Amino acid sequence: MSAAPAPAPAPAQQPAAPRLRRGVRLSHDATRGADLVLQPEGVLVLNPTAAAVLALCDGRRSVDAVVAALGERYAQVSRADVDELLARLAARRVVAYG
């Protein structure tokens, strides 16, 4: 009997940069005035903070670089908050690392 696979490391422990998973894309719905995540499983309506974070998740920037870029635009950016958001989005299969 094989053991269950180990859970993915938390974003702070990830060696690679966050990116949108294959088949996932960002979009803007002008009618609603909302940013969206489109994925095969459905649509997520993003708040402005989540949209700003995901716009920086290009697979090249580390989480630290994402936090730094957000810090240039917004006051009081918390690494813990970005980690928490990325962990929730990874659980929903929106974000991957590598």
C-alpha cells in the first residue's frame, strides 16, 4: 500500500515563483466592473487585492518580489497576507509554483 502524497509546502517555503495554473487566466468583466479568474471549474470574482497579487504571479517573480512590487503601490503590504491568499488560491487550483 502506498502512502498518501505529502502536502505541498506553504507558499513561504516554495523555492519557485507563483504562477497561474495551466488553463487558468485573468479577465476583466467591464459590465460588472470586476476582475475574474476563469478556470475550467468555473469563475472566481476577485477583490482588488487578489487581482493585484495575481497580476504579479507570472512564474518569474518570487513571493518576496510580489510583496515588494505590491509595497511600491500600496501601503502596509503584509507578506503573511500574501502567503495566506496564495495558499487559498493554490487550494482552489488557481495558483501553482514553478
